[in-house]
Amino acid sequence: MSGIVTALDSVIGRLADLADTPSIPYRTAVVWLSGLQTAWELYVDRRQIPKFSVPIPPPELKNHLKKDTFKKAQAYGRDKLNYSIANTIYSFAVGLAFIYFGVYAATWDSTGRFMARVGIAASRTIVHSLLWMAYLTLITAIPGLAWSYYYTFVLEEKHGFNKSTVKLFITDTLKTWLLTAVIGLPVLAGFLKIIDIAGKNFVAWLMLFLLGIQLILQIVFPIFIQPLFNKFTPLPEGELRTRVEALASKLKFPLTHLYVIDGSKRSSHSNAYFYGLPWSKRIVIYDTLIKDSTPAEVEAVLAHELGHWYLSHPSRLILIAQGHLLFTLVIFSIFIHNKALFEAFGFDPRLAVSSPSGGSQPVVIGFILYQLLFEPLDTVVKFFMNSKTRKYEYQADAFAVQLGFKKELGDALIKLHVNNLSSPHSDRLYSAYHHSHPTLPERLRAMDDYTGEHWLKLSPQAKKEEIAEQHKKED
Ligand SMILES: [Zn+2]
């Protein structure tokens, strides 16, 4: 084991030397890579545009989409796509401006001067790092507000989805910023401190640290954070509750709480999900879903959701995310002390290895510059992740079909599609790149074609009970 670690260390060391050459034009590389990424995204979006001019719905949906609804869905999709194209161009322009005007180095210096003015020692690198990150985040988030305001109050409003108010929008924004600061800054401080202490072996320690943070957030998020934004009320006794509880007990799903969330407070889009620790799970259903569907249809949607649980999809996705994180950190360890990279973005190259003002080396700069360089690689990751989640969606649908919910799930999905005015036609590449779920026609077709096992791998007892119930029905 230690042999592998030493070998890996020496490979990383050699790559780091190779990557630290002043002749590598890092700034130009970042501009080109993000230009290519933007061109790619615009190309994919461009392919989707004509889909909004197709005059008739796809065959799978033609009996379910009224002419009027179809037209509305096409108009909504077109508006959302135009918004996304404008936003892609805007983000690219901001990114370019940041690079050309040397914003990264200038803000590092100005936060340093600010520290001197308020009497914080220049050697306190972590404080400097946090101030810098907070400053960078704010100057991008403030103009970003105009975009989200437009999205909610112009675009969603125009198509009848917005239920939020300006007051709610402002308090949501302030709460989000405050939480980001309260959670994000200490985590970042811990992140930097660990690299500081662990030195060359930081990857393993950071993985452990970040895993711990994720676990804590998993517990804290639904209990303390989500209630700041939404109200959760236990699902009242009645047909729906009985159905969901019976379904959960049949699948041995450790259901401890069953809530309704007031999603209608902000939007009329609807949904359902579950979360929690392996031995104690909560199911949350949007009030909008309950309003628009029959209890049997909500049950079918939950059968799909519980399929994700039964087939361990969330754990698999967490595992993939850890793999991605490990990969990111290992590559980062190649660039962490890259003087050429620092210099290309206007920083004093000495900052890549030490801190001229005393204190520890400002690792955060290297991390941000490294992110700039590798962010376009996320395009590939996005493709891969979507192909995974799509596969899982098909499996969860098949799971619900096995449980006998084919008709109800189909009906529920169609209703969701109609009520959310989802786009009826999708370009294949556009859909593969942007959608974590298969399109509705694809899902309906797959459910129709499903010929797999009819019985779930339930316990023999559960299977017997099911057969007995079936007989009772037939009698
Ligand atoms: Zn799903």
C-alpha cells in the first residue's frame, strides 16, 4: 500500500513540475476552454430551438395534451430556452471580464489592504482567504439577483407558475446568503487549515473532512435548514396516508415521518421525495401534487421514489460523487503550488509556494485558479451523471410497474408533465446533456415495453400475502 502511495506521490511530483512552466499560457487556455464550453452549450441549445415550432405533440402525448396546453408548453419552453441562452452568454462575458481586468488578483490585493486598515495582521492567511472568497462571491451574486428576479417574476409569472412575492424573494435571498456564510465560511476555513497542516498528504484528510461535513449536513439540512424556507405538516389521516403507509410497510421502507410541504407558497410546480438515515426515513409530498392527483396516482409516484431507495440509487450516486471529489483533489494536488498559473492571472508567483507577508501559503488562490482551468471538464461529467440518473429513472419506473402501478404512474407522470408545462419535444443531444430524467414519451414507451420480472424480490411471506390478496380480489 505504502509502495503505491510513494509511486503516486512521485508521479504527482513529476506532473507538477511539468505543469509549472512559464511557457504554458494558462490565461489563454482558460479563455479558450471556457469559450469552447460556451460554444458547445449554445450549439446544444440551438438544436432544441426548432422543437418549439413543431405544430403537433408527440404520438404518446397526443391524447393527453389539449391543443391549448400544448401551445402553452411550447411557449414556456421557448422562453426558458431563450433565458438560458442569454444567461450562458452573460456568464461567459463576466468570466472573460474577470480574467481581462485581473479581478482575481485585484480583489486579493484590495482585501489585503482592507485587513491592514482594520488592523488584522497580514500573516493571517485564512482570514484573508475567507474575506477574498466572500468578496468574490458577493460581486457575482449581486448581479445574479437580477437574473433570478427576472426568472421568477417575469418568466414564471408570465406562464402562471410564480406564487412568490417580492417580500418572500428578498427574505429567501437574505436567508440563503446568511446560511451560505454561516456554513460555507467555517467549512472553507477547515478545508484550508487541513491542507495547511497535512501538507503533501492533504487529499486523504480532506476526503475524510468533507465526508464528515456531508454527513452532518444530511442530518442538519432537513431538520434545521429546510424549515426556515418551508412548512412541513404531517400528512393527515385518510386514504392517501393509509396507502402510503401500506406501501412502505410492504417494502420494509423504514418510514418514520410523512409530511406535506407547502411548495405552493412559491410555485405551482409539483414533486415528492424521501430522505433520512438508513434506519429512519421521511417522505415529503408537495401540496401541489396532492391537489392535482388522485391518492392512487400519488401512491404510484411514491412507488417510483421508493424504487430509488430499494435499488440503492442515492448511495450509488453518493459513491460516484466521492469518486469525482477524489479525482478533483488529486488533480488539484498537481496544481497547488504552480507558480506559472499564479503569474498568468496577475498574482505574485511567490504566493504559490509561500506567503511573503508571513503566515501560511494562500492555498485558496491556487484552488480557485485550478477550478477555472478545470471547470469546462464538468461538461463531460454532466453527460456521465445524466446517463446514470436516466438509467436509474428507468429502473425506478420498472420497479413501480412490477408493483402493479403502470397505469397510475403513467397517468401521474402525464399530469405532472401537463401541469408543469414540460416541453413536449426534445432534441436527443439537448436532452442527453441537460436532462437528468428521460423524456416522458421515452418513459411511457419503456413502461409499455417492460417485460421483466413481475415479482419483486420480496420475502416469501410478503409474496404469499400478495397472492392471497390477489385471490381475494378475484373471488
Ligand atoms: Zn425518479
